[in-house]
Amino acid sequence: MFLFLVIALAVVVAAVTLAVVGGGEGTGPLPEVAPERLYDPLPPDRPVDRADIDHLRFPLATRGYRMADVDDALNRVAAELAERDARIADLESALSGAHASAVSFEKPAPEDHQ
């Protein structure tokens, strides 16, 4: 039994060594693979909507996602959120101004009783 374990261990070590070293002549290193790129980025010609974010998928890199792709997408979403927040603030300001003028317009003039 001990001899079987020693032989099995030798076979495993030989297989791992061949896999790491290359295992023969004529086989060179693996060819370089082009890094994956974000094929379906956020649309540049219109505002980003919920469906764009739902369909956004980042390609995997060596240690997770490509930081440049993620940073670009987050910067785009942040800029559009800032634009929408500014627009909402402008509309709320205009609405409160219109509401204040409507309230002052609806107040009846005081009547003089003599």
C-alpha cells in the first residue's frame, strides 16, 4: 500500500512539473490574449436610463473588473445624477415661487367697515 502511494505521488509530481514547465519541444508559451473591453458602453447620444444600467456588464480582468471601464461608467452616472439633481432643485424652486405668488394672489383684500 505504501509503495502504491509513493508511485501515485511521483506521478502527480511529474504531471504538475510537465504542466508548469511546458511538456515538450515545439510548444511555446501561450499566446497573449487581448484584454476584454466593454462592448456595450453607456449610450453617448442620450441620457442614461434604468435599462442601460440594468444591461451594463463589465468584463472581468485579472483582479476583478477593469478599473477604467468601471470608473468611466460611474463618472457618467454621477454626472447625469448631478444634472438631474440640479434640474429638480430648479423645478422645486420655481414651484415654490409659483405657489407663494398664487397664495398671495388668492388672499382677499381687507374690507373697510364704517
